[in-house]
Amino acid sequence: MVRRLRYVLAGGLVLATVAMPRVASADTIFTIGGGWFSPKAEDARVDGDVIVQNLNFLWFDPEDFDGGTVNGDLMFGLGRFAEVGVGAGYYQRTVPSVYARSVHGDGTEIYQELKLRTAPMTATVRLFPAGRFGGFQPYVGGGIAVVYWRYSESGEWVDDTDDSIFRESYVDSGYAVGPVVFGGLRLPVSDAILLGGEFRYQDAEGDLDPSLGFAGNKIDVGGYSVTFTFGLRF
């Protein structure tokens, strides 16, 4: 993972070095967006994914991990048909769960909370088939995402050796690297203001520390987002 991250950072530095002379005479666009992020479906997640493995003994709906997301991008124009830039985003969701086949002695549920947080940092290129100026501006693009992730499980647990119930929190975090692709549409409402929408997909997976006792050894942080965007050209 460290080696892959070094390659990504090195690639970003090369891209910045090549683009900077052109950027100095080109326009810059800062975009903020908000919308909805949906992690991968159960049948599309990486082998060993902890969320899928938890379904063997916990009851929860994986779709409950769908939640709000925000992001921002700083893009630099390269001529009429392309932009390069960097961005960052944020997503967090807490999902309640209970044991599927065990309860307390008084019949109440054995309750936990599963929490996933991601903060992707991206280096991307956008291509505008109809050009970056004028009316409607459709675009497609892609790049590399370095995703900071944090996953935790907190609550009550059943000891497999004697069926006793105890409280504990398990937490792990790290970085995952993977591709990101997207497509969208921008509409200028003035020389400086642009409105739009974007569909984005990222694919990345992290490794969980096996000594922490999670049911799986992976956390899939891939998924897709749909966002509405507000941009400023300056």
C-alpha cells in the first residue's frame, strides 16, 4: 500500500509540473457539491469484506450505509476541451444492527452500531467534447483516488466460548488507492457562476488489521455518488 501511494503522489507531482505553465494563463474553477453516496451492493463487494461477513450473524440492511456526501474540486483549464485538478470529499454513516439469532436473557436485542467514514482525495482529468465554454457543457473524466477510511463496530457482543455478553468497540483506519471515473453536465448562469450535476464511481478497498477481531479482513470503500454542483470561475 505504501508503495502504491508513493506512485500516486509521484504521478500527481508529474501532472502538476507539466500542467502548471499552461495553468498560469488559463481560467480556474472551484466547485462544491453535495448529494448521495451509495457503497457497492452486497454481491459486488470485495471477497472478505467485513460488512458482508457481518451478515452471517448480525441483522442489518447493507443499503442503510447509503448516505449524504460533500465534495470540492479545484480545476485548471487546459485549452478549450480539458481540465486537470484535485479534489476532496467526505462521507460518514452509522448503521444499527442486532444479533440475528441471539438475545439477552430478558428477550431484548443485543445491539451494535457499525460506522463507516471515508474522505477521498483525487487527482483527475475532465474532457469536454463540446467545449468548456458557451451553453451546456457535458463532460467525462477519470483519475486516481486516495481514500482515507475509518471503520468501527461498537456495542454488545456474544463471546463464542461461553455465550456471555460484553461491551466493546473495535476501530481500524487506513488508506486505499483506486480509480475514479465520472460524467456530468455544467450550465453557466453567468460568466462566473456554473451549476451542474455529476455521477461519480470510485473503486478502492482497505485492509483490516486481523488482530482486531473483525469478521472480515477487508473493507470495500468503493461505490457511486450523485451530486449537484455549484462552481465559481475566476
